[in-house]
Amino acid sequence: AERAPRRRLSVDERREQLIAVALELFSAHPPDEVSIDDIAAAAGASRPLVYHYFPGKQALYEESLRRAGQELAGRFEEPADGPLSERLYRVMGRYLEYVESHAAGFTALLRGGSVVSGPGADAVIDQVRRAAGEQILLHLAVPDPSPALRRTVRAWIANAEISSLDWLGERAVPREELQLQLVQELVVSLAVTAAREPALAAHLAEYWAAETPEGPTGRLLHDFTALLAT
Amino acid sequence: AERAPRRRLSVDERREQLIAVALELFSAHPPDEVSIDDIAAAAGASRPLVYHYFPGKQALYEESLRRAGQELAGRFEEPADGPLSERLYRVMGRYLEYVESHAAGFTALLRGGSVVSGPGADAVIDQVRRAAGEQILLHLAVPDPSPALRRTVRAWIANAEISSLDWLGERAVPREELQLQLVQELVVSLAVTAAREPALAAHLAEYWAAETPEGPTGRLLHDFTALLAT
């Protein structure tokens, strides 16, 4: 897929174009299957030109990964309006949409084992995890999150990663189903933690008061009630 | 810590002794901080003798990891008697005990990034995860586990790993508290899945009928009831 640029690009434009092209290729293929020649061809550039901008594939991979991480972290941002579980549901929709459109790259990144995976890639993964955790705690707005609450949030983020990987591999359920289930899993995990932290319980009670019957929490309560009646 | 063997060991005994000594060292220190010389000294053996049995540190590390994996997988086995959440509580007690007594090695293994981590180590981690998942599904005894149920189990195993790592780093709560909370998190995750799978719900209802008020599920229901009343 060659794309010849219509006019001579500036240094910054060329650099950005190479990163964009690399990100696209690394999203659609495992990194070991993408070569500098592939990137050059897709950018309508020569191999020496790519090397003029980047020392090698590793550097281009890490830079495109950083961009993907920034994009993903941006998708976690959500106005602090409306029921908490509906906010999270919207965020998870954007997250899963991104994951789906970058499936091969996301899978290769999290499965690891590629020659270009390493400290640079791990740093990006950690940064995205941290951004996700910070956004959740920001929305919870708990004054002083306990270690148990922080653990619950981190563990749920791991759940979301593993579940996305699994889902990309199998596509056994529609995206919306996974989206809803992940949100409900955070809701119940928070409830388990709140069951032993009165301050958190009081805090969450305010949020629950704002939940609607049609939202993820409302639907879960409805389903649980039906479940307990069986 | 030198330990001179009292008598000449047979070939098999010596091999086993080296593995046991290596496992002990790799449990207490990150692999990069353990040398063949350390292992030889702790085994009361010479460096050439260690190399006579193992080609190098990598091989000794992987073999001791395999042993640790077998030991851990053995701890997942639990008779299919009594309330389900109490069985899991006992298993998690044995798991966390093992993790605690091999803290440095467990942390280094799961954090990765060591020179001796690699496909061999990953294979052991995968095997232990699979063993854990199989045991849970065995106890659930669901005739034909759905992809969503399998995902729930896998995601909870990831939760248990991340939470153990976190706990080893911070020790913010007593072991029994994490043990109980992890069990309760699986119970609620199964309930979230059962809420959309009537066959699973009917199946779990039988298990829940056997739960006691003092068990992890009973205590969770009690706490949830109190929580909803606030």
C-alpha cells in the first residue's frame, strides 16, 4: 500500500507521517512482521530517509507505542457528570473500540515476547495503566484511597486487559456485552471493598443514589435480585 | 550459608539437592542477584560440579521454577467437599502462604525484566495459570463452561496475581484479609456472569444453598445487606 505524498513534507511533518504510518502498521501486525522497508513503502519514502529520522525499528515502534498510549489515556478522560457506572461504560466503549481497531498490535504488545518489546514498551504499558487508575480514582473522588481500594482498581485494570486480550482472540461475545460486564465487575469489586470500609461505603452510597435502573448498576441490581429469587 | 553434605550424594540426590538449593536462593532473591557461585557455596559444592549437572544459571533457574510451579499447582488441589467459597478460601490460604515464603522470587518472576526471564519462565507461569483455572472449573463442575465463564475465571486469576504482587510490596492488610477478599471477588464475578447465563445461575444456586453464614459468601451477603441499608 504505497502512498506518495503530494508535496515535499517539512521535517516535522515527515517525522509525524512516519510515526502515523508505523502506528498503523504496528496496529495491524505483530511488530516482528513489520520491517523498516514496509514502513518506508507505506510512507512513500526511501529506507535511508526513514533511518534519517529514526535510528531503527525499535525507536519507531516505541514512538508509535507512546502515541498509542497517549491516545488511549486520552480516551479515559470523561466529564464527572451523571451516574458513575454510565461514565465508566462510555470510557470502556472508547477503550474497547480502540483495542479492536489496533487488535494485532495490542495483542502482540500485551502477550510480549517480541524482539522489540522491552523496557520501552513496558514503560508505555505502565503509563497507560497508571492513567487508567488515576482516572477511576478521580471519578470516585475518595479523599484518601486506602491500599485495598487502590488494589481493587489495579486488579480490575488487569481484568480489563486480560479480558480484552481474550475477547480479541475469540470474539465470543459482542463488544457491548464485554463493555457492560467489565463495568459491572468494577461495581461489585468496589462493593466488596466498601463492605469492609465504612468511609468508602458512605461515599459510594452517594454515587449509587444517582444510578438509574437502565444503567449498568441498575441492570446488575435487577439481575442480582432475579438471581437471588431462583 | 554453606552446607557441607555429610556423605557423598548419588547423582540423582546431588541433582535434587542443587535444585532445592537454587529454589531456595531464587525464592529469596531476584534471579539477577543469584550466581552459580552462590548456588555452589550454599550446596557445599564446587562451581565445576554445578556446571557438570546444569549448563548454566538459566537452566537451574528454569528447573527450580518448574518445581515451584508444580508445588503451587499441587496446592490448588482441594477435595470437592463443603461450601464452594470455603474450599476456595483454603486454596487461597495455601497459595498466599507459598507466595509469601517465596516473595522475592515470585515478585521478580511476575515483574519480569530479568535476564533469565524468557520463554521458559513464561511457560511455567502459563502452566500454573492453567492449573488454577482448571481447578476452579473442576470445582464449579459446570458441564460446558461458556467463553464468558472461562474469561471470568482467567480474569480473576490475573486479579489474584496482581493483588498478591501488590500485597507483597505493601503488606497493607493481613494475609487473611486479602485471602477473604479475593474469594469474595470471585464469588461476585461469578454472580455477574450468572446474571446473564440462566444455566450457570441454576448451577450456582445449588452451591449457594450449601454456603454457611460464617463462610466467605455468607459474610459477603451479610456485609452487602448492611451496605444496601446505608
